[in-house]
Amino acid sequence: MGPRRRRPEPSPTQRALGLLTRREHSRQELARKLLQRGVETAVAATVIDKLSAAGWQDDARFAESLLRSRAGSGYGPGWIRAELATHGLGGELIAATLDGFEGDWAENARDLLQRRHPQALAGDRDARRKVMDFLLRRGFGMEHVRAAINHDQA
């Protein structure tokens, strides 16, 4: 066998497309990953602008994707809002994304409790307090927590 031929180094656009075909990325996240892969900041910004104009990168689509993923994994709106902010998304986009959520946060909290802490729903005060703390840490609001815990007593 002859010597192995090295593949040519991918262009910044190829690198960005490779990342975007795996999953949605925010503009900030994509820029950071390109920088880590040796792409200069100005070149990365130009590439991202081009891909955004072509519909490959879209912060609103990224936000919706992250919302669906995190809500499905048992996180509440507070957690998701904070995570979206770490991606450099503006307050208006974050608010619009959360407002567009078609699920029921209290129902999501209740489902999470039934999966993770079913004993606490019928449990004593200490068990209920622990479950409340768990849901609050997961980003659910107090109204969602109360609705989830008191659902079975209704």
C-alpha cells in the first residue's frame, strides 16, 4: 500500500455546515466552535452571515429546538430561559420562544414527578418539600410546582 493521502483541510464554510448538519447551533455557539477549530473571528462572522442568509443557521429555530429538547427532558421555563440567554439570544427572542411553547408546564412538572419521585406525591411534608425544591431547581415556577403536587389531591 502506498502512503495515505491526507484529506485537504475543510474550509470554514465546510466546518460550519458540518456542525449545523448534526444539530441546530446558535450564532454565538457556532462562532465559538469555529474559533476553536482555528477559524479567525472575522472569517467566522462572514461564514455565519452567509449561512444565516441561506437559512442554514437560525437563532429562532435553534431556540425552538432547545426549548423542545429541554422541556422533553424535564426542565421548566426558568431553566430554559437562562440556558437560552447563555447562547447570546436576545430577551425578545427568548420571550417569543417561551410564549410559543404549546405544552403545559404544570403537566410537564407532574410527569417529571411521576417518573422521578412517584412516592413523594403521596408522601409526607418532608418528601413534598424535597420535591418542591427539585422542581424549582429544574426551573419550574411556584404555580407549576403547586399544580403538579396538588393535582392528585383535587
